[in-house]
Amino acid sequence: MSIMTKVAIPIFGTRISPVFDSCLRVSVIEINGKRETWRDDIILNGFGLEKRLVILQEAGINTLICGGISGYSYNLLESAGIRVISGIAGDVVEVLRAFKEDRLDQPSFYMPGYCGGELGRRGKSGRYRGKGGGRGSGPGGYCICPECGRKLTHYRGKPCYSEGCPVCGTLMNRG
């Protein structure tokens, strides 16, 4: 059985918009398995961050693929159950193809200056840094509960420390 996913991608022309928080529109794509079944654009121009969240929720979005995103927007979307894949750049068609083929972890899709680590703020060196100022552990790997040992797949752009263990509720660590 195929899994249906509804993806939103902030767009600027034919490319991913550099920053979700200030993008004018998003392309919404429904994917069933690896096949695109529906596509439309939603205008976000003039809407604040909270209203953008409501619009994405009403559209049934479960994944946002974007370039830059503020920590506030990231946390707002993640807490609403929308998976955020940030730090992505490139042509929308190529990025969507890579998403369907599970290839977004390739450096050719990283934003300039993005080192493939977890979402973070720019450090003094200009590279993105993860929690505590570190560089992040890159794509792939696992999130592990330090309390009960439960192991979950790590997703790029979603820090393990933002995940609660489904068994005991303890915040996860990168393993």
C-alpha cells in the first residue's frame, strides 16, 4: 500500500525560495507512493507566521521542504505535526524528484553555507550550528532515548533533541 504525502515547497520563480518566513507562495504537491497526483499553488503574501501555519494545516500539509526558516517558524510547524526539511536549495522539479527518491541528503541540494547538520543558527564562522553551538551530525543515523534505549530514524532538519521518546517521553539524543 502506498503512503500519501502532501508537501509544501516555498517557491521563487522555478527555484526554492531562500526563506520560508518571507516567501510569497508555496507549491503544494500531493504524492502517492512516488507518483505526483495533484499540484496547486497557495499565495502567502501578506500573511504572518501563525496564519501561514493555519493555511498549511487547512491544506493538509504534512511535510515542508524549504531553504532557510526561523527557529520560531520551525518550532511552530513541528509542534503542529508538520515535518520540516530545511536547508534545501535548487530547482523545484529537481528537489521534488530527489524527495520522492529519498535523495535530499545529497550536498548538491544544500543551501550555500549549509553543512548538512541539524537546524541551527549561524555561528561566528558562518556555518549552521546545531544545539549548543555544535555543527550537527549530518543526515541519516538514529535518535536514541537515553532512558529506555528506544531507537528512531533521524530525519534531516529535525534535531533529535526536539523529539520525545514514544515509549517514555524523554527527549532523544543523536546516536
